[in-house]
Amino acid sequence: MTVYALDPLCDARWSELVSSHQSASVFHSVTWLRAIQRTYGYKPVVLTTSPPGQPLLNGIVFCQVDSWLTGRRLVSVPFSDHCEPLVDSLTSASEIAEELRSRLSTGRWKYIELRPTGDYSSITGLSSEPTCWLHVLDLRPPSEELFRKAHKTAIQQPIKRAEREGISHESGYSDRLLNAFYGLLILTRRRHQIPPQPIEWFRNLAEAMGQQLEIRVAFKNDVPIASILTLSHKTTLVYKYAASDTRFNNLGGTSFLLWKAIADAKVAGLTSMDFGRSDFDNQGLISFKERWGTQASKLTYVRWSKKQGQDATHGRSAVVMKKVFAMVPDSVLQATGRILYRHIG
């Protein structure tokens, strides 16, 4: 069986497959891929067993990352929490997997990575331990039931506190909301000791996605205290980014915004909310998402690599860089992010 390559930004068959395939997410969409290309220059490509000119029955989408710093690689897909292969049979999945192994053997790629929600070890020939949880909330129950099932002290009480404190909020997309969100993101990423993604990423994402993207900002006396960025795709709302000012954490801004997003999603007829992934060792984030009543499933990324294992010096370097990021001025932190994220997709 022959494997073909197509450009998902130009070939309309890809959008049709994403629209019809039950496993497709916002991370498969042309809008997400277009924003990635505009911001970071990564080239998207889809591998499929469907010949040109024929209906597209399957496909696995990648972005080609070509970096002098981190090497050349295929990733499905950068900055996504998950990206399930859109296949119609185990045969087609196996054929594409064989093609990927063949491409790796040419020496052109440092590694090839899949980020599936399912288990593909029997097809890829690779097995590894899950490293993340994926959290999803069922939005079909009545709002009263969703609120009742949320953790009383960790979720319900902060929402009520925000309402008592007169926390206001705005939602949509505007320069004002983007700037408020990004200012809070800088604070948040500094706490995590990593640079923020460039503001151009969010501008390009908003331009590509239109009303599918929404920024929500909570204000206390006109001061932004918390913000979230969500994406909608089919019947799913994706909670992708969050940022806050820790000086106001006791006011419950983030929980307040998430509850507003849930309420609006239900009005819009959405049936699930993707709370994104949590690393196994991030117990605080895991607990926060579980307390909303989400269901967790394991995520296992698959990587074909010519060099297995990680250089021990990489971990030491990361620790040193985090200490540096915690101290540099905002302008330097943003400039670092603008350069760094082009190499780490």
C-alpha cells in the first residue's frame, strides 16, 4: 500500500476529514495548523493511504520542525495536548507507521513523535509509560448538577467568593483583552520559570480561529486578576491557557471564569470540555482539574528516535535556565520566548 503526502492547508480533503472524523480535535484543524505556520514557520504535512483525487479516508498530520538548535523532526502536532491519528483501519495505521520508520532511517529526522489519545503500541512497535493525564468534563448534565459535583471548598466557594467580591469579567477578543491576558501570562510563566509564548502566537491564533477563540478576563476594580483562553471545536470547548496574578488568588478569579465558560458552552450546545493535560508529577494541577468533576485518561506519546534516552546534562541545564528566567526583566523574558519556541515545538 502506497503512502502519500498532502498539504492540509491547501488540500480541502483534510478539512472534510476533520469535520467528519469522530476523533478529530481542534489540534487537527486547519486554523490551528495555519496559526502554527504563521508564527513559527513549521510546515504541516499529512500522511495518508488515500491516493490524490480520491476521498480522504485517513490521515496523520505532522508539522515539520527544522531547527539548528534542537534538530529536524516531525511532530503531531506542536503545542497540542493530544492529536489522535485519524485512521480508518489498523491496516492503514500500520502502513503509515511503516512509512514513518522508513523516513527516520534516512537520517533526515532526529525523531518522529505522535501524541495520540489511544494506545498504538501494537502498531508502532513502541511501548512506553504514560506521562500525562487528559481531563475531560461531560457538559450534558444540568448546570445545577455540574456545580453540585464540583469540589465544595476548592471550586464552589471560590466562585461564590468572586461573586460576593463583585468580580467583573469580559469575554471575546480585543486588544484590551489580549493585553490583559498576556500581562497575566508573563506573571504566570515567570512563576513557572519559563518564558511566555510570543504574543504573535495568540494574535495569529485569534485571526485564524475567529469566534472559535475566546479570551476571558476577570477584573477587580478594573485591575485584571485572572484570565483564561478557550477554543471551541465541534461540540467541545478546550481550556487551553490560563494566567493569574497571585496577589488576588483568594478572590477565586480563575474558577469564576471557568464556571462562566462552562455556562456559556452549555448555552451554545457544547457537550464536553477538554481541560487539557497534566503531567503525572504535577499533583496540584491534577487535583484542580479533578475537583471540577472531570474524567481522567492516560496519555502516552509515541516517539521514534535514533537516539534513545536523554542526556543528563540537559536536565541540569534546564534547572540553571529556570533560575535565570525567574530573574530577567519582562522584555528579556518575552524576547527569549519569541526565539525559544521556534525551536521547541
